[in-house]
Amino acid sequence: MGTPLTSAPAVALLEPPGFLMLNFGLAAPVVSLTAHITYGAIVGGFTSLGP
């Protein structure tokens, strides 16, 4: 995604992700959601151990 001020060619090398990253395939939003839920569960587990 270059601009005239960068050294990237005029043709975009990377497609914009689009709505819910669907331009990267259906697995991208599913993996992202799964990673967010897993991270939240881990952080929530550690915070529940507090005093």
C-alpha cells in the first residue's frame, strides 16, 4: 500500500484487509476471534488469582 512518497511500486503489494479481514480469507476472522477469546481467558484467569 505505497504512496508516491514511498519506495513501493505503484501496484499494491498487500491488499487492504476489508471488513472483518475477509479479504484474507474466512479463516482470518475466525483465528482472530479465537485468539482474542483465548487471550481474554488467560488474562481473566490470572486476574482472578489476585488478593
